[in-house]
Amino acid sequence: MLVIGAVSSILGVLYALMEHDIKRLLAYHSVENIGIILLGIGASMIFKSHGLNSLAAIAIIAGLYHTINHALFKGLLFLGAGSVMHATHTKNMENMGGLIKSMPYTGLFFLIGSISICSLPPFNGFVSEWLTFQSLILGFQSPTITSKIISPLGGAALALTGALAAACFVKAFGISFLGMPRNSHAENVRESSPSMTAGMGILALLCLVFGVFPGSVITLLSPAVFNLTGSYGRVAGGGFIQINETISSLSPVAILVMMLIVFIAMVAFIFIIGNKRKITYADSWDCGMPSLTPRMQYTATAFTKPIRLIFKRIYLPKRDLSVSYILKPFFVKTIRYSADITPFFEKYLYMPAVEIVHRIANRVKLLQSGSLQLYLGYILITLIVLLVFGT
């Protein structure tokens, strides 16, 4: 279970990185987050099999907590994606850009969801992934060599997943909301209706509450955890979490207060220093060109190309380059470039399965001739079979 979770989390985020369809990107992140949940459940099963009930409880708390958190921040992100689609009439991030200027509330709430899913404080994803890390690190207390090796490797997989998820949502938020509009749809958008933004606002607030006050959530999970493991995990609650098996502790409230102090100090510093200088406004440096255009911006494809090269054995990338010349090889007329990855699981696992199901369905549909007499015959045969075998 732990190995399946590690593989699912890494592959899920890797395929999400290559997506330009904002909803497919979020769907692949569901694959990733289910993998993270399975990391906690798998660690709990290992501890439980060795009689380490308290550690098993901590691991299952991490898995259950992340299940709740995933429902919150993924719901928020899907609502944000729906709001963007409603305004731009596209799911392709390459056709967006600059949306935060026209859709500030959607941009803010999507940013909160992005921070939450990347497990950054003070939002909820940070707490559940921290607990998952702790449970995997505690795997060294298992009596078997296999468990002592697998658990830290699961922690390494979680660390890699977190880094790749951060890169993915830098892409998703940056390409969609920052920079300049990439087409007319993105240029002429309006903010969504108050009812749509209110739904996102409620989920964004819950992401913050579940990140700052995790003790209350852990208390609600405790009865289910006890039924599953025979232990409450001995995790101190309230605004402070401490795992008694180690010296590890976490105070989300203290983290939030510290972040607020740093933010206020930074704003004050900028205000004090800024008032001593005259502020001038000018265009961004553009290499001496007349003006910047949307075509000069980073694309989602370009942003993720280094990762595509690093993991090319997984992606199996394909590239198509077509060049036409006015006078070869000096004067180029047009260059067409396209790149894609091989959807390994879709191509070699899901599509063959779908094909088999279609073939069976085509055979079975012969039974549906549309003849009432034939259907009555089916009923008669069924009744005879029931009478014979029923006795």
C-alpha cells in the first residue's frame, strides 16, 4: 500500500506538470493526493502489523486528515477553474494570462488553494503532510529491515512530490493569472458573480481554519482512529501538535503569528524606505524592442520543459519540428514546433481495457434485438432455470 501510494503521488504530479488543460491538471493532482493519503494508510498498516498501535494511529490520522484537506482545497481549486472557464470560455492555460487584474477574487482564492495543495503554512495541506512525514520518519522503529527501508523511501517520495507540486502550481497560477492576456477572451473577462466567489471564499476560509486549528480536527478523528488501531496516537491537540514518540512538535498558530509579524515588518520597512525616494513609473525593460507582447511571455510548455527532459524515460516525449525557408538555409519563412508526451497508462492500460469492454458489449448487445417475443422467451427460460435449480 505504501509503495502504491508513493508511485501514485509521483506519477500523478509528473503528469499534472505536463498538462495545459486546467481541469485535467487538477484531476492528475487528485491522483497525486490520493497517493499521499495511501502513504499514511500504508505506514499505519505496517505499524499495526508490528504491534506499534500508537504509531499506527498517528499515520492513520495523517491519512484521514489529508483526505479532509484534499476535499477542501481541491474543491476550492475546481471552483476556481470553473470560474476561469466561465469567464474565458477555455480550459487551456496557454490562452489565459493576466486574469488577476480582471478577476482579483478568483485569483486570490485560487492562490490560497494553490498554497494549500503545495502544503505551505499556514494552510491545511501543511499540517496533514507534516503528520505524514512524521509517520514515515518513525518507520525506523519497525522491527524489520524491510519496513525500516521502505518508510524513509516513502518520505523521500513525499518530499519529491511536494517539490514538483510547487513547480506545477507556480505554472498553473503564473501562466493563468499573471503577465499579459494571451488572447481576446482573457483580455475582456469579468469577475464571476458574488455567489460563485462566495463559495470559493468559504472553502478558502476553511483551508485556513483547518491549518491553524488542527487539534480540533484530530479530536473529531480520534474515535475512528481508535476503532481502527486501538490507540488514539497520543498526539497533543489544541493549537499545538506534539508527537510523544519523538520530540517533533508543531504550532500552526505560532507559525501564523510569526508570518504576520514578518509581513507587517516588511510592509513598514518598504513604506519607510519608499517615502525617502521619489517613485517613478516606467515600462519594463524589453531588450530595446518597441514594446512587450504576449508572445514574449513564458508558456506553460517552456516552463516545464526542463522537467520533461529530466523525466524523459517516464514521459517518452515526442517532438515535431517543421521549418520552411525563403532561401535555405539563411532566410527562414516559418517554424512550426509541437511537443507531446506519450500517455503511457492511457495508451497501454486503459485504452486496451476499454477496447475489450467494447468488444464484449458488441457481442452482448445481440441479445437486445428489440423483439418482445424474444424478451418473453428470456423470462420463460429464466423462470424454468429458477424452478429447476431452486428445488
